Amino acid sequence: MALAAGIGYTLLALGPAFALFVSVIAAKPLLVLFVLTSALIWLVSLIILSAFWRAFLPIGSSWLLVLLLVTCVSFQELIRPVFWFSYKKLEGLLNALAQRMSKPELKYYETMQIALAGGLGHGIAHAVFFCLSLLTPSFGKATFYVDSCKQMPLFLVAAMLSLSFLIIHTFSMIVAFNGYDDGKRSLVVFAPAMHFAAAFLSLVNLFQGGCMVGVPLVLVCAVGVICYCGKIVWAKVGDQDTAISMSNRANILS
């Protein structure tokens, strides 16, 4: 039973990431490279932040905890445009190479796959850093509860929060890429706004019985990110299909 519980918690936290990797990423070496690069970048950023904040442990005041969250989220969100800018440099090189080889340039869906890979790497890094160390004891002979949340095992809380942030990081990267490419400030702001919202909502778990409220609220943020991402991509694909159709009609008429 303990083994089954441990496997269940792990699949809950990382199962969607594994499914995305197998179904979308694994067949394309470039996407695999982007996942690994993104995961490495954000792991390094988290290690730098943890090394800085280690001097303040244990954190006894609430304002210091809030400052910790603001610092960590802000630092990670500052890396996001740098990651996109680096990708655009690579995209220019790939398109130039494609022209020399008489190959088509990167299409929109290929760019979104790269954004998905970058976001997935961010989500996996977050899960590895914050979740796996907590889930390791779940393979033992007993579960564990904390005083502030006696209604839900700590391992289940960690797995569900990890799943939520995995979804948020993965799909908000797609929204951010669209925002940077189109110059839409609302899309650019969306990713850090949802990251901040989910991070602060996770603090609800520190209150007595807060896990029964905090975990669902973070999950709602994750669902909101997926829905908004789907809306943006669907609209963009529809606009491109319309443009292609009109171009084909013009060619026929001419």
C-alpha cells in the first residue's frame, strides 16, 4: 500500500509532464534540448535564490515570507523574457539555415511547441526542486500530516501544488511567447500575474485548515491558465487559417 501511495503521488505530480514529453517532445531532438535547457536555467535560478535566503532561515515573520515569495517569483519572471530573447536569436539562425537549404521557415505551431517545451522545463524544475524531496518519504510505511492541515496528507498537498505549478509554468510560457511576438502587454503581464497569484494563494495552506482552500484555489489558477492559453492559440490559428484561405482565393482569381 505504501508503494502504491508513493507511486500515485508521484504520478499525480509528474504524470502530465511525462505524458506531454512522450507525446509531443520526445520525437523531436530540438524540443528535448529546449526542455533540458529550460529546466537547467530555472534550477540554477532556484539554487541561487535558495543560497541567498538560506542565511535568513528559519523564517519566523510573515513579512519576511512574503518578501521571499516576491523575490523568488520576480527573479524567475525576469528570466522569462531573457529566455524568449535567446530563442528569437536561435529562431533567426534556424530560419536562415532553412532558407539556404530551401526549407520552409518555422511555422506558428512549431514555435508554440518550442514555447511548450520551455514552459515544461520550467514546470519540471519547479517540481523537482519543491516536490520530489517531499514525496520520497511517501514510499515509506506511513503518511504524514502537519498541524495546520489535518484533513489532507502533506504528500497529497505537495503533489497537487506541484501539478498546479507545472501546468501554470508550462502553458503561461505559451501565452508569454504570443505576447512577446505580438507586442500585447496584456499577454506579457498574464504569466507573471498568474505566477504571483498562485504563489500567494499557496500561503493559505499555512493557516489552520487552509489546505482545503489553498490547494483548490491554486488548481483554479492552473485551469484558468490552460483555458486562456487555449483561447489565445485557437484564435491565432483561426486568424492564420483565414489569412491563408484569402491568399489562396486571391491566387485563384489572379
